[in-house]
Amino acid sequence: MLPPELPPIPALTRAEGELIDRYLEVVDLLGRINPARPGDTYRGLRAAQALVSKATALREALALMHQRGEHEVHAPTLARALRVLDGERRAARVALPSDSDS
């Protein structure tokens, strides 16, 4: 049996799609660096090193949007895209775990 089909990603400009992709890459790395989560220091170090280039790419995606005249972030649409791409779970790794998780 196949898993349920995900809702479609809302229509995004190419720059918005790039923003979402780069944002999720940064969130994933921050989740790996989170000192409140179990893991080894080497994994965190590697994620921190990669964060520099991913943050630069995120900045460039935002700069491109601004240069193209996309001066407003359409939060509801981008939030829907993030949800479809599992952004809630991925961003939760950045937050402090609850006391029951410790």
C-alpha cells in the first residue's frame, strides 16, 4: 500500500523556491548543531562548517528576490510550502527538546 499523497507545493516563483530550499538546508544544519540534542562533536563541527556556505546561499536567494522586485514575503504561501516539505519536523530539531525527551 502506498503512503498518502502529499498536497502539492503551492506555486512559487523560482526565487521563492530557492529561498525555501536554502532555508531548509540551514534549518537542517542548525538541527545537527543543536547542543541540546544527542550527537558527537565532530558531526556538529561538520554541520557548523557547512552552515557558512548554506547561510551565504540563503542570503543570495533573498538578495535575488529583492533585486527582482519581490519585496514582500508571502508568508502563508511559503508556510504551506514548508509544511509540504516537512519543515515543521525539520525546524523542531532546532528547538530545545521538552524535559520528557531528556
